[in-house]
Amino acid sequence: MEKVNVTQKVVAKYEEGVLKLFMDGAKIGEVVETDHGLQHSMKEGFAFEADAIYRYEHESPEQITSFIEDSWQYWD
């Protein structure tokens, strides 16, 4: 998996004491202030590290294509 910095694509919306994080209109996480500082909760496939937001992606489309092609052989 490749880690891609998507910080510039993320939009935050403050609602009911929670900073909700969105990318392309979909919620990807939230930030809550607690007694222990800021707590980050990210959707699977996303990470908050060193003041940046990352999305984990497949390194190359060939990996997905080959998986799909290989799975079709079981339908014959």
C-alpha cells in the first residue's frame, strides 16, 4: 500500500463540539478535544500522522486488475 498525503483535499466542519473531516463530500474522520488532548478517529484507509492526513492506496492498478482477472477463472 502506498501512503498519499491528502491534507490539502480535506475540509473540516465543526459540529456539536466535534471537528468532522471530509474529503470529496465523504466523512473520513473526526477530531475531538478531550482531557488528554486532541483525539483523532479516522475511517479505515486514512491516517492522521505528524499534522497531516494520509490515504492508503494500492501501489499500482495492476494489483487490483490481476485479482479480478484471476477470480473469473472460478466461474467457468
